[in-house]
Amino acid sequence: MKLDAILWDYDGTLVNSVPKNIDITINILSIVTPQLTGEKLPIYLKSESAYNEANHSASNWQELYQRFYGLTQEETLLAGSLWAEHQESNNTPVDLFTGIKGVIESLSMFPHGICSQNSSSNIWKVLIDAGIHNTFKSVIGYSDVEQNTQKPSPDAGIKCLSEMFADISNKTVMYIGDHEADVQFARNLNNTLSGNAKVISVAAAYSGAIPDKWYSQPDYIIKCPNELLDICSVYV
């Protein structure tokens, strides 16, 4: 089985965006729930480790806001509607995880893509600044698919692959993410593709994820980016 493409999640997989996400969330809470700011700020927004604990325990962003930050469902929906605007305007820098650039360069013989709920324009800027943008053939962000078809719906993956290949059937694809929803996304994409297509799921545990606790299990778990090289060597 030969690998045709490598697809990535972005936040928590390619980059450590926790400082930026915390800053964005605090700004949004100041608008939606000012009573949850200052001394009343949720503990899960007070440190990167606490944020990661909550983020990797929540099944989706709505549970994160309601269960861990204490918002109501109505407040959560309002906060969600503000996320895109604040994500675009927030200038908190994000960095590639250590080792990611070298791994991307070592695997440049494969076309790469990104399926994310971040902004595609923000993602392209980071890739360009890091000098690895030429390896990526498609970046699908939150605004590139309908709101009700965000991950784990397979739509972003279908669109990403369609921008990379004229025929997406019978492809062997690897998808790397740091959340259980990324495993579900890979499975849904696998079930949607026709023919003998195969989507291999890889969980990135180096950002704080604990895949062993997930109900949906990936095909592989990597504890540092370099471990991906050994996995991909099986599919050359």
C-alpha cells in the first residue's frame, strides 16, 4: 500500500497555538460573559497545561465552553460566532512544534494538505513564514466548508483531496491530528471515499493529547514528530 498524500490538522498538531487560543477566548469572554473574566476567569484559561487538559477532555468546542468555561448554550453559540473575527485580528504569534519543519521537509516527496477549523489565510501565513508552504497543495479552513459540515464531517477532507488530485478514489491518505474528533474525521473520510481508498489515522500526542483514553482509537500514536518518519516509511 503506497501513500498518496499526507493531511494534517493544524492547531495542536503542526503548531502550538495554545497561547493565541487562550488570548482569543479571554477576549471573547470579556464580550459575552464579562462575569467570567478577571478574578473569575475559568481555571482552564490560566495556563497552557490547564487549557490542554480541558481541550483534550472535551469532545468538541461547545463542550469545552460549556463544561469547562461555564458558559450556557446560548452564550456558547454567541462566543462561537465571534471566533472567526477574533482569530483573524489576534496577532499572538504561533510556532511550529519542534521537529515539525524537518519532518515536513523529509516527507516532501508526498503532497501535503491541511484540514482545520482555523483560518486558511492565517495558516498559509505561518507556512510561508516557516518556509514550508511549497510542500502544501491545499489548505482548507473553517470558512471553506459550511458551518454544519466542519470536522469530524468529512467535507473538508473531500475538498482538500479534490484540490490535490483530479481523481480522489483509490487513494491512500494519512491524516494526523491531536484530538479524538480527528480520528473520527479520518474514519468518516475513509467511509466517504470510493473504491479502495484508505485513510490512516495518526494521533499526535506531543501536544498534550492522551489518545489511550479515547473511545475512537487511531491507527498510530506519535509522541514526537520524528516518529512519523518511521510510520511513513512503511507506505513508500
